[in-house]
Amino acid sequence: MTSRWSVNMSVDLPKPVSRAEAAWTDLLEGMSKSWMWSAMAMQDIKMRYRGSLLGPFWLTISMVIMVAAMGLIYARMFNMDINRYLPFLTVGLVIWNFVSTVIIEGCQTFLSAHNIITQVRMPFSVHAWRSVYRNLIVLAHNMVIVPLVLIIFSVPVGWSVLIIVPALLILTINGIWVSILLGMISARYRDVPPIVTSFVQVLFFVTPVFWPPEALGIWMQALPLNPLFAAVDVVRAPLLGGAPLAYSWTVLLVSTVVGCIGTFFLFAKFRPRIAYWI
Amino acid sequence: MLVATTTQGNLARDATDRINVRALNNVTLDIEDGDRVALIGANGAGKTTLLRVLAGIYSPTRGESYSAGRISALLDVSLGLNPEATGRENIMLRGIYMNIHPREMRSRVDEIVEFTELGPYIDMPARTYSAGMLVRLGFAISTCMPAEILLMDEWLLAGDARFLDKAQRRMEQFVGSSSILILASHSADLLHKWCRRSIMLDHGRIAATGNVDEVIAIYNATPTQLIPPQADATNSRVGAT
């Protein structure tokens, strides 16, 4: 039924935007709205610890307990000097905590924002930034114990420790693509979050986090296949006054590039469907 | 058979035996500066879906949707209200979702708090609020910032008579300052008051367009009807979900 309301053909409508362009705009817009995702992340943290006694330092305390318990037993098992093992374990656990939580919470990126996504138009990448930034805040709280441990065990740390800044930056970028990718897959297939959780738990045991990579012996050749080890190694080694294994940076950069390109491709394709999936 | 007895959009099984819902079918619209549009239809006709497409929340699976101007989509008055956060925190959060910078929101907080008349409850968690209090909060936040393009979906105005009065005046101001209004409602009163033109949706298709009175007459001729004007005066609830 037509009326004087039918499409006004004299209006110049803009050219349709390609999906890739829309996805790229989404990513740029999301990154630029730092006030949005940082405020949301802060609120998440505040809410998480509301009503609790220790607040965010609950994680720090639980980490100290874990380190104390594991340190004594596993130093014995791996025949490592406890003065070397405890700092190794502490730093490893702190970083692993960050990496594993980013991955597991990455599954909930869009699912947890269901209310917002169906009510208000917002770049989707904002939710990924929110998740990663929130985990960076938690990491900052946990990092508090690292200098203490390094001092107590007299770990020789020089200026080369500053390389953890670009290292953490690369980890953040990886966190973003993982959050977007897993967020999309989990929005479509609801059994993905528990599968990812189990997978990450298994990875904790097979990745040299609480045991030294040398314990692998001949299987060390397969270690470059584990990008999570590269992620941990690249931050842990400088903090312990050493250098990461030769291939760690390469593995990390390769997975960053492959991850970003692959996720961008999928994000461009499926971004319009996310609002329908959740 | 299913379609004929329901008012919802079309359901069908595709080749892989998945159920598809066609909520909107061949909807072509052009809405310009100054338009005040009423969206009428039975439950499930596609009004909320259309509003979401117009707001940019849903991408159309076929065709394009263009908009120019700041869109305020007020599709659910309790948008993102976090029950564990205090009223004050919810104001800031909601401002963020509405793309208002915290700096700007902070300057409006006092005005919003005053409007809600929640008093000391504003610093209590939102889960301690009654439904009416939540609506006051949601409404106050939604109407704090002038909107260029205002999309409203069946506003639930549950509240006591005094708040309703206040809300009506605030609405007048709010709607008056927007360039475009698209309002989905079942209330004839609201539609006559705010809108000039109307679109009627039926099973996801545009069944009628034109002047609000004409279209309301067409709609009232169908089995489902609008809430007639005299019923509204006695109810404290306007519109329905």
C-alpha cells in the first residue's frame, strides 16, 4: 500500500558499507571509546568484590597460599632449589591466571552483555575491551606480590625487565582477538564455554607453568606449538632476570598475526548475526 | 495453518529442518526530520523488531537501513539496570550505555536524583527497589538527555498518580525536543497525543500507512484493538508489553 510516504527517491542514500569496512569501523570505534569500557570494567570489579571482606586482594591472598603450598611440595618433586622455584612459580601463576581468565571469560564477552546488545547500538569490540581491561586490572592487583617475592629471594633483575611492557601489550592484543572469537562462537554454540574451561584446565597441567620446561626433556621440541607457553615465558623470563626461549617471541607474534587476521575475517562475516544469536 | 491462527511473524522450517522466523517482510520506510510516527500492530507483529532494526541493533538480513542523527532507543525502561549496584551507580552506568561521557553524566546526576524523588534510596542497591521505583529511576535516566531520533517501545508507566503527572510533563518536554519520534504503543490516547502519522504492521508486513486517525480506524476494525481512550484515564498503567 503506497502513500506519500513511500521511499523518497530524491534523497541521496549513502553507498552500502561492506562487511569488512563495518567490522573495521567497529574495531576502531571500540578501541577509541576507552572511557566506556574502562568505566564498565571498573564497575565489574567493584560489583564482584562488593560485600566481600578482602576485595580484589582476595585473589592476591589466595595466590600466596597456592604458591606456599605448591612451592614446598613441587620444588622437592622437580628437584629444584626452593629459592629458585618459588619466584618461578609465583610469577608463572600470576601470568597464567591472567591468560587463562582472559580465555575463559572471553567466552562470555557477548553473552554477558546480552541486555546491552539488544537495547542499544554499541561497537561489539567494546565488550571485548571491557573483558580484557578487567583482567588487566586483576593482573595489576596480583602483580603486587611479584616485587615482594623477587626481593625476598634476591632474584637478580636488571633494566631488561622493562621488556614486559611490550610483552603485556602483545598479550592484550591477543586477549582482544580471543575474546571476540570465543565470544562469537560461544554466542552461537552454547556448549563452547564449558569445553573451553575444561581445555584450559588441562593446558595448565601440560604447559610449563608450575614446572620448568627442561623437565620435558626430548619433548621440548614440541613446545613451540604451545602459544600459551610463549605468552607466559615472554613475561616470566625477564622478571626472573633471564631471557625467554629463543622461539617464544616468534611464536607469540605469529599467533597474534594469525589470530587477528583470522578473527577479523570471521568478525566481518558474523558480526551482524551476534545480536540474533545471543 | 499455524500462521493463520497467530498474530506473530512467519515461522517455517528450512531445508536443514531449522525453524526460521521472518519477523519483518519487505518493509520499506522513509522517515524524515519532524516526523512523529506511531507504530501499531498486534503482539508479535514485528514492532519491536522494526524498532531494533531502526536503532541499528539488528542488521537487516536483506536490504539496508540508514540513519542520520543521534538515536535514543528506549525499548526497555530497565535497560541494563544492575540490581547489585546502587541507584547512583546505575545512573552512571546507564549513561555510559547511552553513549554519554561520565563527565557529562556527573553534571546531570543531581537533576536525575531529584526527579526520581527516591531520597536516601538512591544510594541503596537497586535490588531493594520496588517495581515503581525502578521505573522512576529508568524513566528519569532515559529522559535526561535530549534525543534527536527517539524510538520508544510500549512505555510501561507504572507509578502512582503524582509521578505519572510529573512524567507526562517531562515526556512532553522530552518528545518535543526530539526531531523524530517513532512510538510503538497499544494506547490510542498516547498515539493521538504524540503522533501525526502511523504505520500498521501485520505479520511482519506493512498493512497500512497514513494519518494516525485513519490507520487507527483500520486497526480497530481488525480483531485486535487499541486500548480505547476512556480506559486510559482510570488506569495508572499506560501501554502494555
